[in-house]
Amino acid sequence: MTDKLELIQRLDTAHHEVLAAVQDFTQAQFNSPGPMGDWTAKDMFGHLAFWNWEAVRGIEQISRGERPENWLLEAFDEINGREAATRRNLSLPAVMDDFRRSQKALAATLLRLPDSELDKTTPEKTKSGKSIIGLSLEQVAW
């Protein structure tokens, strides 16, 4: 069984590490493509925020016995492209605020989640066989 406080600590550590990595970035650096092809650092923070919010939604759906469609489909490239385009015109402060709020919401969702729900997957499971929480941690920690 997964330890809830350990998960929250891992998310918090990943959150602080990614912020520390860009703490000295200029506006121009945030808006310039980097090692992820055409994606900028700002795009990456928008990407992380989106998947944090999706993790919150997915965890809540699984807790209610519903199917978390985005996680089950695993059409991640299509979803990522759509969401990157949706967020591309947001300001840097708006993206960073969304990232911070999404991290707090995910930690709060995990904290409220009963321990018995931590390793729960849907009956269909994701194609990779991982829990929604496990997939979320991969998104944040990469």
C-alpha cells in the first residue's frame, strides 16, 4: 500500500525542484523553446498544471466509481497538444499561478483521500496498469 504522506512529500519535492530550476529565468527564457522541441518553459508549467488538475479530477472520479477517461484513453500526445495550444496565449503569471494552485489542489485531494483508495485503479485499469496517482507522479517528477 502506498503511503499518503510520502506521496504528498514527493509531489511537494518535485514542485520545489521544478521551481528552483527556473528561479533565475528571464521572461525571454520562459518563452523560448528549450530541450522539449517547440515547447517553452512556460508551456511545460502549463502542461504540469493541466495534468495536476487531471489527477485531481481522475482521483475524484475513481473515488466515485467513475471512469477517468483521459487516463484510460492514454491519448497523451493528442491531449498534450490540445492543452498546450489552449494555454499558449496565457500570460506567464497566469500559468505559474495555475501551476501552484494545481499542486496545492492535488496535495489537498490526496490528503482527503482515504488510505484504502490510494492504490485503487478503475476496473478497466489504464493501459499501463498504473494507478492514477502513479501516473500523476510520473508527470510531475519527470
